[in-house]
Amino acid sequence: MKDSRIEYILQTLNPPPGKGLWYGGPTTIGSLKGVNYKQALWKPDKKRHSIWELALHIAYWNYAVRNKLIEGESGKFPRNPSNWPMIDLKAGEKEWSADKKLLLTEHNLLLEAIQNFNSKKLDERVPKSTKWTYADLLMGVLTHNIYHTGQIILLKRLYNPK
């Protein structure tokens, strides 16, 4: 039997069809529906992040947590720098579509890693960590995704092309 914490995390990251999230918002993937590359590149201020940057940041942390869960490095994250990848301001719909696909791929790989994770290890420390357990790591990636998804939704509402 799976630990209820695992089930909660999986259902919040990827709720079954017809079941809404507890906070009423879309999933990270769902928050990007209808966002074109111009909207994805837009920033409310030069010191703030764009939807595109947030999407890649989420993708990176999904990748990083997955690697901790499977206890290995499964290749390198395809964008640089990894945590907040640079975005070419001349990029268009083709590049935006590719990066949305990267986010979806990392999202699905994280879900798979969580589904296959041995829930008996949830309260064990993550290797090379003196502070964090696997449960901390999973709740961290869950709240990280929710936090940045909220930012994406806010940026969508603030966007006002002239």
C-alpha cells in the first residue's frame, strides 16, 4: 500500500480528470494553456521573471528532484543555466512550444519517479543531505510548483498587449 503522502502529492501535481485542485487553480501544465510566446516572454518589470522563465525554472526543479528520487543523474538538463535558463528574446512560437514540451516531459518523468518511489524511504534522509528527508523533498517540489504556478496565473492576468 502506498503512503497517503505519495498519493496526495501525485493527485495535486496531476489530478484525475474532473477533479479540481484544492486551491481552485490549474496545474502548472494547465496554467500555460493559451499562452503564446509573446505573452510568455513579457515581464511586468525588467527585474521580474517571465512566464517562460518560470516554466523552465519549474522544469529544472522537477528534473532535479526526480534525480534525487532515482538516486542518480539521468543526463543533463538541456537548458543553461539550469536553474533560471536564459531565453533568447528573439525566440518565437517554435521555441516556446519546445520549452513547454520540455516542462511537460519533466513533469511526467517526475510523476513516474514518484509513482515508482519506495514510500518506506519517505522519512529517510536524502543522500548528501543532513537536513532533508525524501518527504521534505517531495512536499518541497509540490509547493514550489504551486507557488510558481500562481505567479504564472498572475502574469497572465497582468499581461495587456498594446
